Amino acid sequence: MGDLLAKAKAKPRMVLVVCCLLLLPFLFKSSSMEEHKATWLWDASLIENPGKILAFCKEQGVDVIFLQIQKNVEADQYRHFIAAAQQEDISVHALDGRPQWAYQEQQKEADGFIEWVLDYNDKASPEERFAGIQLDVEPYQLRRWEREQSSVVSEWSRNMEKWTDMGRRGGLYMSAAVPFWLGKVEAADSSGNLSRWMLGRFDALAVMSYRDSGEKMVDLSKGMLSEADELGKSVWIGMELGDTEEGSHVSFFGKPLPVMEEEMKNVYRLSDSYSSFAGLAVHHYEAWHEKMASADPKRKQSSMRN
């Protein structure tokens, strides 16, 4: 009789233990606000005040900054900023690009950008070096794309082969910003679609899946996430916060901060099953900082003082 009572008492405890074990992954999984994020920083002159930028990025969970390279910013400023970022476990990738870089005759301009980064890294100490390069080349903005898409893709692909080879020889992580519909474009070598071909060349792609809904952003990115899963590559899902003429449905500009943060959580929740998901890439730092400051009067006053 005693044995039976002991077993009866032990059974609820066993059920409780099993339930706790099942809940462990959820209890210890970090919140979406602490997940990996990247952001684009287009105005390089802002790095003169690295503390303000890095404090914001640290607060928001950003661990990658795509920083546009500008000739009016001295190499010493880049060195100082990158060293400070590395102390905060934030990596900085050199960013640049123009639609015309896809053309064969404009290749040397892009070559010059990559050569500048390689030369900079050669002269910099390890803690001052760019971790990677992101190319933002969007030839579909030009009229020739409509008339001669296949020939533009062919030229663009040859250029990308050279650029990724150059970057890899310098030990750089190579990525590109791409539109969500890239999978509908045929690769120049007829091996499949252009998104899969680019994933084969680059380490990662940042998908400009700009919508005002986390679910829609993930839906637009699913094709590339699946391809990247197969190829062992990474994909950032892009999120737009700036004022845009493309319509309110592509941006969180003007939308309440709690709505934006909830949709961020939805992106992480819906992308969790993809091993290639690298996190959100928020476009862009300036718009993001302004949005947070507008929602917090104390932050806005502090920002004005700085």
C-alpha cells in the first residue's frame, strides 16, 4: 500500500519535471529585442561621435553596421570608430554602390572602392579593420534594365565574380543588398535564378523585403532563406523605417513604436526555423534613431544636446 502511495505522489512530480524540460528552450531563448540586428549608416560624418551611435546600437541589439565609405571622412575617423565598435562586439562592414556599377564600363569604379578597403585594412591594426564589404548595386533602377535585362545581368554577374574574389583574397566577409524578387530573374549562366547564384558567390544577402508587417517581410524573404539554408549562407531580412515615396505599406515611418517592435518580434518568430536567418537589417540608423527619439522626450533632449 505504501509503495502505491509513493508512486501516486511521484507521478505529478514527474509530469512537472517533464513540463519544465519542455519549456526550457522558451524560458532561456532571448527576446527578439536581443536578437541579432544590422543597420545601414549612410552618413559617415556621424562617426565623429562614435559613443552616441554605438550606445544606441548596443541598446537596440545591433551587432553589424553597414557603414558607407565617404571621401570626406578621414581614415583616422574610420579607425577610431571601428576600434570603438569592436570593443562593443559590433562589427563594421564597408558599404557603397551605384546602379551603374553593374555595367562593365563602370566596374573599375567599384574595383577602386574595394581596393581602398583592402588598402585601409592592410595599414590598420586588427581592431581597426573592416570585417566585410557590402555592395549596394541596383541596376534595375536604370532604364536599360527594362530593355536589356539579360545583358545587364551578364555584365553585373561578371563584375560580382571579380568583386567577391577581390574581397575574399583580403579575408573580407562579402554581402550584397538585393530586392526580394531577385529569385524571379534568371542567372546569366542559366544555372537557375539570380538569387541562388548570388548566394553562391556572396557570404550573405540583405533582402530589401520592405513592408509594414513582419509576416509580409518574412513571406517576401522565404525563397532566399530556403536557398541560403541549402547553400549554408546567411540572409538578413530588411526593414524600412524611413520616409519613402513608394507608399506607406513599405515602411514603419509614422507608425507607432509599439507596432514596429511587435512586428520585429514577428519577424524573429516566423524566421526561427531557417538556419540561414541572420537577423533584421534596419534601414537606416538615422531614421531609427529619430523614431526612438520622437517616442521618448528624454532621449530626444539628450540627442539635441549631443
